[in-house]
Amino acid sequence: MDWRRQDTAKTNFQLKLHQTSDQIPELKRMVQREGAARSDAERERRARGDWEARARGAEEDAARLAGKLHAAQREIAR
């Protein structure tokens, strides 16, 4: 009877091992997708920072040019 339990345990272990080894390729694909998603998110974060910096620069340029325009208009009005 003891050998039957050992046989059953061994068979169950082999079955679990086989099921687990079948999952390895899918787990690898999941890890790769997660890595790609992280890279995409990081790239988007950097791009957003660049866009925000460009927008601030454009706002500064607009304010500077508006000041020049007003100065030129005052000069013309004299």
C-alpha cells in the first residue's frame, strides 16, 4: 500500500512538473510584454516631459513677443 501512495505522489509530481514546464514559454512571453510595456511607458513619460518643456518655451516666447509688440505699438502711437 505504501508503494501505491509513493507511486501516486510521484505521478502527481510529474504531472505538476509537466504542467509547470508547459507554462514557462507563456510566462516568458508575459515577462517580455511587461518589459515592452514598461519601455513604452518610460518613452511616453520622457516624451511628455519634452512636450511640456516645449510648451513652456513657446509660452515664454509668446509672452516676450507680446511685450515687444506692445512696445512697438506704443512707439508707433507717439
